[in-house]
Amino acid sequence: MGQDHELLCELYEAFSQDAPLKLASLEGAVRNADISGIVESAHSLKGASAAIGAEHCRGLAESLEMAGHAEDLAQAPELFRLVSSEVALVLSLVSERIAAYSSQA
């Protein structure tokens, strides 16, 4: 396996480990109407998504981050639902790619 594939696999593994934790933090912040928590957690998830090229997930996390900056908590539950669904999809795809790369090693 080439260095590019190894690096990508490491990024996928980091996302697989970190995204559920980031999502749990984001869920708590949305549930508690914690604006700074929403902004921080959404920003973190946005960066992690961008690092692996999950652009739709990144965009949804950015929308939630911007809603937090605007103190628009009315959108937060629905945006969180969308982010959560997209993270689940990305985690599934990442898992498949990790398995594929591992079988090539």
C-alpha cells in the first residue's frame, strides 16, 4: 500500500474514532441550547469532515456552526438530525474503505 493510501487510512481511522465523540458533544450542546458548545462542536466536526473529503457532512456541520454564531437555535435540532444522519453514512463508507485498504496491505 502506498504512502497516500496509508495516510488516507489513518485519517479515516481518526474520523471513525473521533466523529462519534464529536457528535455526542454536539448532541448535548443542541439539547442544552449551549450556543458556544454548538459552535465549538460543529466547527470541530466540520474540520474532521473536511480532512477526509466528506464535503456534504462538512457543509451541514458548517450550517449548524453558523446557526450557533447567529444564535438561531430554532434550526439547531433539524440541522443536528441532518448532520447525525450524514455522519452515520460517512462512518459506514469510511469503514468500507478502511477494510478495502487493509485487504490490500
